[in-house]
Amino acid sequence: MTPVLYFVIPCYNEEQVLPRTSGLFLAKLNSLIEAEKISPDSRVMFVNDGSSDSTWSIISSLTEEDEHYSGISLSHNRGHQNALIAGLMEARLRADITISMDCDGQDDINCADQMVDEYLKGCDIVYGVRNDRKTDSAFKRTSAGCYYSLLRGMGVDIIPNHADYRLMSSRVLDALAGYGEVNLFLRGIIPQMGFKSSIVYYSRAERIAGKTHYPLGKMISLAIDGITSFSVRPLRIITVLGAFVAFLSFIGIIYALISAATGNIVEGWTSMTCIICFVSGIQMISLGVIGEYIGKIYLETKHRPRYIIDERKNLKDVTED
Ligand code: UDP
Ligand code: MG
């Protein structure tokens, strides 16, 4: 039997993009169905992440035009990672495989064939990895490079140059359903699960229209989530730093005592000020890092749902057994 494939595509305020890319997804789905690689029950599933523009009405009319389109709409904007998990968890109950991707045409849809081939050969996860970063600004290229090194330094296992373009089998999705965390960083979780995986390389295009929803602030916040959701090394670094500063202070005390003994007690104002500023700076940073983890604990302990589904289109009711 051929597997049921669901493309899972989060969309947030994408009215300029969807009319242009939706046909590409459907054409790819149909070509895979014709090649008898996937079942005719396969779908292009859009996740409307609480858009404030006409994205959901575009998705709704697509689902009326063709039965291969389906959609879910979240009651509020919950961010890319939550929209993605909402779509994946809906697809889990209906599909054998999912391929998640951006709706803006940046992830090369033609890789889907290769991804399905890898699945048919026995892989449970297939990562879409960029083979270059030519379409990125110099700033994004450099910051991405530094970020990957930093993550590796913190002991987080991620696939460089891979975002959220990936195939996952229902086995992986079942395992993923057990990860209840609200601080979601899927590209950290998935490699950690350890299923048989492979990589498909693609070159990432420019956005077809509209602009990115990841400005610098959101990128930094995702980056911090990536580190703090997977590693406690920053807390250890604080301890080591504390020990180092304590050692320096000890030398300072000896110096101060010798100065006092030799009657040289007025001098040293500059060095004292520098030390106070330096140490208080380190303390503030340390408090910030600890606060970041406490904030995460606070959010996790509330066990709030990560998303609420408001509407579904072209999706048969299923019950979890
Ligand atoms: N997205 C979403 N919710 C958000 C922000 C983005 O569902 O709050 C979707 C967006 O519509 C797109 C994908 O997530 O399909 C990636 O966003 P974007 O293309 O803006 O990011 P970039 O590719 O520039 O990193
Ligand atoms: Mg994009």
C-alpha cells in the first residue's frame, strides 16, 4: 500500500504568497500520486496561525476547490513552532508521512520526491539541508555560523543549515507527541530522538512575496530558546565564572592587605571602581541567565495547551486509539 503523505505548511499573514505557492504544492502532490509513490488520500495541509489578513479565507476557498487541500486554523497567533506542531499532530492521526515546509516558496518543493524515496528506502526522518547560503544577507550568514558554533559548544545536537523542512514518519510523530514542552525548538528535539535519518540537499530560494516573520528580535529569541531548552551549560559557565572571579578577588584582598600594611591605603580608587563595575556586570548577566531558566520552568509548569484549533477544513474526524 502506498503511504498517505501530508504536506504541513504553517501560514501567518501570507495573503500575498499563498495564491502563488498553493498550486505548486498541489502539483507536486498530484505528481507523486500519479507516480504511485503516495496514496490519493494525501493532502496539502495549511495551518493558519491566527493570521489577521485574508489567509484563512484563501485557505478555505482552496479547500472548496480541490479535495486535496485541507486546513486548520488556530484561534490565535502562536508562532511558527507551535503552528508547526499543531499541523503535525493533526496529520499524525491521518498520515503515514508528513513533510513540513514554509509556505513562501523558499523550501524547494522538488526535494519532496527525493524525501519520499528516502522514506521508501526505510528512513523515518529526512532532513532538508541548504547547500549554500547565497540568498542570505552577509549578516544572516555570519550570525548563523556563529550560532551553530555556539550551539555545538553548549552541547546541543542540531543539523547545520537545516530549518524546518523535513519529512517525518508517523512513528516519529507518535514519539514527538510525547514531548509536551511549551518552549519548542523542533530542530533540536528531532535529531535527539534518534530514528534512522538521511539528508537531502537543496538551495533555498528568496521569498516569493511578502516579508520575513523572523526579524532580528524573534531570531534572537528562537536562538536563546534553542540553547536554554537543550542545555544547562550556561548555568555551569556561571559557576566556573564565579569561581574565577572569587579567585581574582582573593588576589585583590592580598594586594589590599599588603597595601594597607605598607601604609599605601588611599591609592587604588580606579582599580576598585573597575572591579566593582566588572563584578556587578557579571552578576547581572548571571542573574539574567538564571532568570531565563526560571522563566522556562514557570511556563512549563503551567501545562497550558500550546495551541487551540478553531476550525478544520477537509479533514475527516479521527479518534486516537
Ligand atoms: N509563520 C507562522 N507563524 C508565525 C511566523 C511565521 O506560522 O508567527 C510561518 C510563515 O508563514 C512561514 C514560516 O512560518 O510559512 C516561516 O516564516 P518566515 O518565512 O517568515 O521565516 P524565514 O523563512 O524568513 O526564516
Ligand atoms: Mg520563509
